Amino acid sequence: MPTWGEILSELSGLRQQGMKLPYDTVRRKYLGQLYAHTGREVILYASKWTQALGLPQEVLSITEEDLEGLMEVVHGLKGPGLDLIIHSPGGSAEATEALVSYLRSKFKDIRAIIPHAAMSAATMWACAADRIVMGKHSFLGPIDPQIVFARDGNQQLVAAQAIIDQFDLAQKQCEDPKLFPSWIPILPQYGPALLFQCRNALELSRELVAKWLESFMFKGDSAKARTVAQRLADHTQFKSHGRHIDRETAKSLGLVVENLEEDQILQDLVLSVYHATTHTFNGTSAVKIIENHRSRAFVKQVSVTQVVLGQRDRQPADLTPSGPDTPPPPANE
């Protein structure tokens, strides 16, 4: 299996042979080999979130514009099977719903392959597959939603369930006159619609995942689908939205999970694609890549310039669709 270092050596060797920017060549080589091995269509969806270095979250997350990327790379694919490689921190549940609806209208059988981690809404996306393929090093995440919460003039992400739980605690403790004064500076932060927003977000996550599990992974078992969705959304169990759910835990929750190591060639090729992708992120301005095995790609790029005192000047994001009919530019152009 080519390791991260061996893929780097391969890239270095191509540079020595005169290829200035070999990232796309190497990544696409392994995507093509993966298709040749499985006979299934392949789509890579990956963002630079594990190497973000201060990049804005909105360029790394699942957003509405990703539908354009999927439309670009689905063009020409015939199915019926799809291997969807996901490496993402998550993002919008509403955008994820659109991506799921589109892909499920195009492919009858979908495997979600997790080479490293698919968290939050990316876990929701994986739950819309017929099965999930994970290695010992692969992780999913809880699906409890996060709310943008304004505090002291700053914005931060807070678990919706934590906001609800804190308000419930306040209601109980404020009945005691001795405890009420300690809540006075906290309660004004609760806007008139905040609790409804939190409850609706929680319900949306559970409903979407339960619907997808029932439709695809569990083939009509609605009770099991609701139970698993509830477990994945249980903030009180995981205690952190960033908790990593490993393969054995995912299986114990009831998800249909296959071991990546059962097919050594598949494992080698999936990890080669993943390593080549992380090198692309390290060596170019690409921050998100949506790509198929036919070299049709939709690449999001953000130029970052190092300036005095380590501060970064971010330039506007650039979207670069490319396909086999016209040779795509290197990811850092």
C-alpha cells in the first residue's frame, strides 16, 4: 500500500522528470485504478478541513454550491453503482439533503467510503448510502446540530441540545430566589426564537437520517432507522459534537458497516486516493475537490498569502469546473 510518504515520493519523482504540477495526475491515476478494480462509478468529495490553517469554515463545509459540483462530475456516469469517497467536517443539513436527493435519483446502489473522517452532516450523508465502508482508522461523528450563537459580540457554534438543556436548567433553578441572580446575565442571550430554532434543527437531523436509513440501509425497517438516528443525535451520550465514532462503535449503533481491510486492493487504492488528495491540498490552493474517475472535476480554490506576523490575507474563492473534453488546469491555477 502506498503510504503518505510513498505518494509524496511519487510526486517528487514526477517533478524530477519535468512535470511541474503532478498532483492531479497522481490523484486521478488512483481514482481510475479504483474504478478498474471495482467496476463501480467513483466520486471523490473531499475538503481541506484537517489541514485548514485558519481557512474560513464556509469554504470547507457542505454547502449549496456543492450540488453544482456533483452535477458536473455525475455527467456521463451511468451507474447503477457508486462508490462515494467522503472526507468532510460536515456543514448544512439542508444542503446535504439536496445532495442526497440528487445522487439517489442517479444511482441505485451507493457505498459511502470513509478514508479518514466524515463528521456531522457528512455522517448524515453517509447514512444515505446502502452501506458504509470504514477502516480501523476511519471515523464518523455525531449528527446533533450546532447553532451559531452570538455572545459578547462574537459568534460561536454551540450544540443545539446544550442550549436547550441549559434553558431547562435555568427554568428549574430560577424558582429558587437565591439562584436567580446568577442567571440574570445569561438569560438575555436567549433570543425569542432560539429555542424553537434549536428544537427544529434537532428534529430535522433526526428526521432526515431516519428517512434515509429506512429507505436505503435498512430497507423499510422504520423502527430501527428511528433508533439509530436518535443514537447518532444524542448529545448527552457523546458530550461533544467533535467526538470521533470509530468503526466498531458505528457497528454497535446499528449502522451497516463493511471493513475496508477485507479487500486489500480496495484499501490500497482508497488510501492512495486520500493521500494524493491531501498532498494536493498541501501543495496547491485547492480547498475542496469534487471529482470522478474520468478526470471530470469541480475544484474550489482559495489563495492564501503569508504576511507579517503570520497573519493571512484571504482572496475570494475560485471555482474551477473541469472535464475530460478540455484538459483541466492544475488545481493551484
